Amino acid sequence: MLSDGKVLETDLFLSATGLVPNTQMADKAGLATDIGIAANNIMQASSPDVYPIGDCASLSGQVFAYIEPIRRQAEAIAADICGEQERFMPAPPLVKVKTPSMPISVCRPSGPIADDAWVAVDDPEDGLHFEIRSDKTIAGFVLSGTPASKAGGHYQRLGAKT
């Protein structure tokens, strides 16, 4: 049941956890697979009634695990089910490690980077702030301590001009 009271009926809902896609069941079901269950930008599999999500789904041969891209995948799936258009756009995921002693936020670049691409931006008393720069844009970052807890706002979209 959705928050608006609408009920979606289904014959089966399958949930699995892990970071390595296991495509055996999808292969047996006749779904297209590559490194995961192949999906399009609205997260539909080769059978339009199947929506893979998270670490079992692959888009253009790439898996987008972790909470941040899974949330965006879920939004694309919900929009399609409700008859709206919202595409999942591949982007490097923001990974937050929520340890009490030293929170860390990491967003790795999507491609190869030069050895000298790391730039120390800030060295506050309670954390570190490094960026990976490519062609004068921010391609990725690593933050710890207080800077990590503020990662959602400033780094919402990579590609910001440096």
C-alpha cells in the first residue's frame, strides 16, 4: 500500500541482499542479463513487469549499489508504475560510512584519474576534505569528520566548477 492509499497487487516480490549480482534466477526466468539483470533508464528489465533495483540491476553494464543510487532507482520505478516519466541517471554514488568516531563520505570518480588529481581542499581540526579534479570540475571527493556530515548539500551533483 502506498502513502496515498493506492494498493499495488503483485504475484511475487523478491528481495535479495549483497554486493555481487547473482543472475542465475534471472537467466532461468529468461530475463536479459550482463553483469546483473539488464535494465533500461526507467529500471525495467527485458520483461516490462520486472524492475530490478540495487546491486542486482545493471544499466549499460554497470551496477549501482549503495543507498543513494538505489533511492534514485526506486524513484524512477515508482514514477513508471504511476504512469509518470522519471529516468534513473547513472552517476557515481555518494557513500556515507556512519561511524560515531569518524564519519566518512566518499564519491569515487566514474572513470580513471591521474595520480595528481587529488587536491587537499581543507584540513579542519575535526576532519579532512579532498577532491578529485578533472578538467577543472569536481569528479569525486573524500570527506571525514564534520565535512562528511555536510556532504549532501555542496556535493549534491558532481561536475561543479572548481
